[in-house]
Amino acid sequence: MKIGVISGDGIGPEVVREAKKVLDASASKNGYSIDYTEILMGGCSIDRYGVPLTDEAINAAKASDAVLMGSIGGNTSTSPWYKLPPDKRPEAGLLGIRKALNLFANLRPSVLYDELKSACPLSEKTAQKGFDLIIVRELTGGLYFGTRYTEEKDGVTTAVDTLTYSEEEIRRCAVKAFEIASKRRKKVTSVDKANVLDSSRLWRKVTEEVARDYPDVKLSHMLVDNAAMQLVKDPSQFDVVFTENMFGDILSDEAAEITGSIGMLSSASLNETKFGLYEPSGGSAPDIAGQNIANPIATILSAAMMLRFSFDRDREASDIENAVKMVLKEGYRTTDIMSEGMKRVNTDEMGTLIAERL
Ligand code: IPM
Ligand code: MG
């Protein structure tokens, strides 16, 4: 396996180190080998090359079978990276690599673990029901990549962003959502704002067309404002939530927060091939960087997703997921998910415990 590694900024290098530890344990147990290539992106690339993403980095990613990423970016009010123009900041590197590698489908699971139910900020009744949903967010279209400009006319400044979707952009991502749903609980909730937006009306139409190819998957539509409400009211109603870029950005943070443990959530960004970019849902957490206290589980679970989606190693992926559950059951917790009576461990200890359970 040729794996590109973007350790990135903040806690990125610490959590990636643990994910590699677990991958290496899986590789030696199951008789496969991994060749890692370090790729600079984000703030560390700015420090070295003056830009968050170089052509060399893009080419190195393209030459890999998959990319494992930590996180990028720093403190937006104190880091010098944020004195740079927007297209030179760390986040521009992330948007750039998504576009350059055509990573149009972003999978963001949100799972409430039995062991962590007490961290769930929802009502106890809702938490007891549990939930296990996945957001499939379109990642290379919509407002993020539409025409954008600011102009001044007759002394009045106007800023414009455009939300554009072609039926092809919607269709290819819808196919991913239905494929995933057919391997889960066979339910797609397509989220849009079809009572206002043209792009949403097209979204609905194309999604319904795709649904005809998946007769065993149930499709329903939900307006995005209602979806935001339903996520806190009863997240157990969702299986696969399929939505456009901006709505998905917002709803996926909400879906992460209701688990009470964002340090546990993985994600994958996929294109039409087996290639994928895998990263934890959380950010670079500059405030706790370098202290060996970050939770590496989200990155470890992202590595498991990588084995599943890019290498068809379902069993090895499940082994890692089970090892994580085992360690939680045994009572080990990093600081972010610590509760009374549990055993507090550091970033590297958590990685070692999970690797050992394999
Ligand atoms: C995310 C992030 C990015 C996004 C930012 C950093 C550009 O919020 O991955 O959700 O908006 O897509
Ligand atoms: Mg976001």
C-alpha cells in the first residue's frame, strides 16, 4: 500500500503517529506492507514554501493509493498564517487538494458509543436511544467553488458568492450515498432547501432519479432547517444524510457535537476511483498541540475507513474498530472523553493500547 501522509499542523503529527502505529500493527498481523510518503500541507507547508499546497504535494498525493491526514491550520487570531491573503492560508491547501484530486464525496460518520453516552449533550431519553448516522456531503461544488467576487459600484461594496450544481455533480455523489446506504440500514435522507433554491430543486430531481436504481433503499427529503432541528430532536431517525457542500459543512459539525466526543469521529473524502483522503473530523486544536493529550481515535478510525474504502480490507478495518471499542470497554480514556472512574491515558498510550488489541 502506498500511503501519503499529511501530518499537518497542531495535534496532527501526534494523532497521525498513533494511526500509523495501529496500521503497522494491522499490516504485520495480516501480512501486508505499507510504504509511507510524507506530504507537507497547510501551515507547515507555508512555513517551508510560502504556500499551503505545492504542486509537488499534489503529485505526491496523486501517486499514492490513499492519503492519511491529521489536521491543518492554527489559531486564527494569533497565528501569522492568518495575516496572509485567504488563498494563501492553511485552509486553502485543504480546499485545493479536494479540488485537485476531485474528492467530491465526503463521508462523515456520527456515532454515539455506548460507553460514551454520558458525554452526549442531548436529553437522556434521546441519548439512550443512541444513533449511528453518516453524512455524505458533496465536497467540490456549490458555494465553495462557485464564482466569487467583491466589487464596488458607485461607492457601494457588494460581495457575491454563487451556488452552482450540475446534474452530473449531484448524480455521482448521490450514487455514493445510495451505495453506502445499501450496505447500512438502507435509508437516505436527502437534505436541501427546495422551497427556496433552484439548485436544491435540481438536487431533489436528480436524487430521485438515482433512487430508482436502488429499490431497496428508502429515500426521503428534508429541508435543511428542519434537518438541523431533527438532528438534536431525534438523530436515531437518520441512516445516510445526503447533502450539498455548505449544508453538509454545517450539519456535520452539529452531528459531531451531539456525540459529545468529536475526537472519536473519522471521515473520508472520495473520488470516482478507489483513492481517498482520510482525516479526523476534528481540527488541529492548536491549544493542546504538543502535549500528548489529544485523542488519536478519530485518526485511527479514519485509517480503518481507509482500509475499507481504498483497499477493500473490511475485516482489517473491523478489527481496528473492534480494538477501539475494546479499549473503551476496558475504561481507557483520553482527557477529552474522560469521566469518573475511568483510566486516563495519553495520546501515545491510547495508540499503543489499540495496536495491542489487534
Ligand atoms: C471542514 C472544514 C473546512 C470546510 C474548512 C476548514 C475550509 O470546516 O472540513 O468541514 O468548510 O470544508
Ligand atoms: Mg466544517
